[in-house]
Amino acid sequence: MRGSSAVSADTRQVIVIGGGIAGLAAAHRLLERGARVTVLEASARLGGKLLAGEIAGARVDLGAESLLARRPEAVGLAREVGLGDRLGPPATASASIWTRGALRPMPKGHVMGVPGTASAVAGVLSEEGLARVERDTGLDRTEIGDDVAVGEYVAARVGREVVDRLVEPLLGGVYAGDAYRISMRSAVPQLFEAARTHTSLTAAVRAIQGRTAAAPAPAGPVFMGVEGGVGTLPLAVADSVRARGGEILTGTPVTELRRTGTTDADAGAWRVVAGGRVLHADAVVVAVPAPAAAGLLRAEAPAAASELAAVEYASMALVTLAYRRAEADLPEGSGFLVPPVDGRTIKASTFASRKWGWIADENPDLLVVRTSVGRYGETEILGHDDEHLVDVSRHDLREATGLAAAPVATRVTRWTDGLPQYPVGHHARVARVRDHVAKLPGLAVCGAAYDGVGVPASIASAYAAVDDALGHDPRGVRRLTADPVRGPRDGAGE
């Protein structure tokens, strides 16, 4: 059991609201700390945006499909719950970008699409775009202040073509957002810090690349998948929670969250109304999306609720298609990204059977492909029925790759309000939320709306919330919360 002896003896009752990966990770960590835990999930299933499914008999992910392995939280949790032997890297990580009428190799020498030299993005940018990149070194400093939109700053330094054809599709793959609104401080923190100390953006990128090259080579792959799908991770965590004595209730929406303590002696007591039941707890971890969290916190933390209610979300859909391998042919690589400026409907495609060896091994006669549709502010396309989304996906796949065969099966998975947006000032909003919540002993928040939308970042957020929730005992005395494996609160993605 990890943690200090001061917290390992904790036998308080803690309620976790939300059964996504953040809530389940929080429950798992709380049980390690000796707490008694009840998880309340409003929907009929666990896992949130992680969802394993099948198509034409093939096991696939219908949500996030990979884990950033250079952060320890997700792969570490997977190993803790018995999935270590099912972790594996992509069979290929060679991706393309579909732009200016052709599939072009994804450039290597960049930081989230921002090049260190013009030559690094030759083949993707036009001659005019390359010349604009080269002018960066002669420009005066562009002040960025406390935060700035990624697209705004990058366009000012190296031109809009870099933003439109590289930064936008790469950021869109993480946030389904608009690069001209997304916070550089929250979404690309290493670039933000480098830009604050360099006049030239390309020089800042080269400095980042130089530090990376000089550092000891990290062991292992950058990304990992899970045999059977990343969507099996929350289910394995839930099994572990139950095996340790934790209670998990699905179909149990929380309708009220109130403090019952009125003195310092019982200030940490909480009353939770859920699914017709009234429960009492010493601490509560709120691990639901920002709008739901706002509703729960409105009575006791109205200022935090107001901040959370202002968090915007993007909706998108994943279209999964299965083809007979004998009838389908695709270019080499793991898939491609699509810049919005090119006017296509899909924003990306993953050749799942190529990317994940376990899918190909289990289904040698099938070729599974995924496309994604929808970005922040795009509502019209998602208003169409599933058949239309399949049709436009097939059209764009045919235009990009020549794939003209008819699929043997299709599946559309809609993620309405699935991805929180991190606009300029997001870091300050999160800090204000936590400041307000910290005034209420035994209450903590976590999830993708705070410190990063990727799976490892969400798990790190959950571990931090456990520290916060257990930071005060019912008498209001600060507790020891030393944790040698707690991850950083940053904006790293999956």
C-alpha cells in the first residue's frame, strides 16, 4: 500500500461522484489509502469517454484508443489492475496529413505543428508558407503576457499556413477545438514557456528540440494501447475497486450535494442524495464533466459552480467501418489528419487494423478503419443521421486513399459535449475553481475539464483530488498526503 502511515490508517467514508476513468482512478487510490468508498454513476455504464465495443465480431475502441506512455499514470494504473500483459505499442506510428489534394508524410521536426526550420515542413506548406516561416527570425518580439491563443501567436510569428495546415489538425486531434481560441499555456505548456524566453518562435522550438535531444532517451514507446481496447481499462479498475471492498452504483444520478457540518468539529460531513437514497460521507470527490459539476456545487460553492458553468465543450462522432481485407487496400501508415482549411468533412482517420497489431491478429480477414467528424462550433454535420455520417466518411476516405469497397459493417458513436475546451485563461479559471473548492473541507474535483483531456492527465487529476479530499480530517486538521507517484498537473494529452 502506498502513502504515509498517517494516511494509510484513514477509515473515512468517501463518495466519488462519476464513474469515468477519473472517478474510478480516484476510488482505486482512496481504497489504497484505507478509505471506505462508494462510487455513484448516473448512467447505466462505467468508463465515460473510454468505451470498448465490437464491429463485425472484431473488438475495437469506440472512444479513446491510446495512452500517452511517457507519463506514468495510465500505464501504471493499467498494470496495477492486471492489464500489464495486455499493454503494447502501436504496430506503426507513421501518420500522414491530407492537405492540398494529397496524403503527405507528417513532418517530424516540429512541436505541435510549429517547425524549428522551414525545411522541416517542406512538402506540406506552399512556397509562400515556407518563406513566411523563414521571416520569423527577423521579427520583433511578440508579447504573450499571461496566456495567448496558440493560433494567434503562431500565425503572428510564422504565418497562418502553419496554423491552418499543421497546428490546427494536430490540436484538433486532441481537443476537437479551434487553434485560434485554444490556450497555449494550457494546451502546449512547453512551447508557452519557451516562447516567453525567446524572441523567435522557431528558435524556441529548436531550443525545445535541443533539450529533448540532450536528455537521456526515455525508455519505452511514446504511446501504448491495450489488447481488447483502452475501453477495457475502466472496467478493470472497477473490478479492482469492487475486489477491495468498494461499492459502485450505476444508474444513480446525484441530485443534491450539501454539507451537514455546522461547526469545526463536523465541518467535513457531507450529505448526498442519489437515486432516491440519502448517503453521508466524510469527503466527496466530484469527477463529472464541468456542467454537471456546476450543478452539484451550486449550493455550497456557487463561485466555483459559476466558473465551471462557463466551460465549453465540443461534440464529435467516431465512425467505425469494417471491410473485407481482400477487397480493401490502404496506404501504409497508421492513418491521417485533415486540416479544416481544406474543407473536408472528416477531421482524421485511423487505420485501426494497421495501428494495433492485436486487431489484425484477431481478425485477419477484416480491415477496421475509424474516422472522426465534428469540431468545436460545428453543429450542422452532427445533426445528420448515422447513415449520412457513414456516407460522408466513405466519400472522404475514397478521395484520400482510393478506398472504394463497401464496408461489411459500420458503427457510429456520438460523443455529445465530449471534449472540454481550453480557451485563453483556462489555467486561471481552474485555479479559481480549486481555490473556491479548497474552502470546503473534504471536497475535491477532478477530470478532463481541469488539467488535460488525455487519459493520464485525467488520472493524475484524480490522484490530486484524493490528496485534496483527504487533506483535512473531520476536525479540520491538515493531514499528511505525501505520494511518491502523484503525477504533475499539466496539459499533456493522451
